[in-house]
Amino acid sequence: MPEAKLGETAAAVAVVEFVIQGVTLDGKPFRPSDWAERLCGVMAAFGGDHRMQYSPYVHPVTAAGLRCVVVDVRLEEIEPMAYRFLIGFASENELKTRDGRVADRTELARLQRAGDTH
């Protein structure tokens, strides 16, 4: 499964998430089309407003027109069984995975959401 890799400058890059892509290893789209929402729903909770809230560690996204699930690697320490479930899901369904953002990009994204990138 994804892990930290060495970059071109030989400096270690801290990968903080990995992405389960909605396409099989042989290039076929994974079905059903709402698989990402269903998978993330397993990890979701209902808030005080009685609305489902995705886990901050597992959420669906669309990347390059492809439905994906982003998994924060901290989930492995916080909830190892859930992490293994997600790894197993990707493996059993022969889904492609790739590294997600690295630590610096994750912090930049957080600052952009907060409107503070100066």
C-alpha cells in the first residue's frame, strides 16, 4: 500500500494520504457509480443536526473525472481495523491506488480553506 517515497532530490516526502480510485487494475470503471459515497458512509457519523458527516479521515472526491476515496494515513494509528478494511476493500476489488497529498500540500490546502495563504 502507499507509503512515503523518495523524491528526485533524494529528500524524503511525507505522504499523508492515499487515494483509492474508482477504476480496476485492468482499467474498467468500478460499479456501482456511487461506490465512493457508500464506502465513506461506512465510516460516517450523524451529527447533532441529524445529518451524515463523513469522517475527517475518509472522504469521497472526484479527481480527473474519476470517483475516488481519500484516506488519511493517520487512520492506521487511530482506527487500525477501519484502515485495514479500506486496504482490503481496494485489494479485493482490484482497485487502483495512488499516493495523495504530501504534508506541505495538505497544510496549504487547509490554509486556503481558511482564507489565509499569505
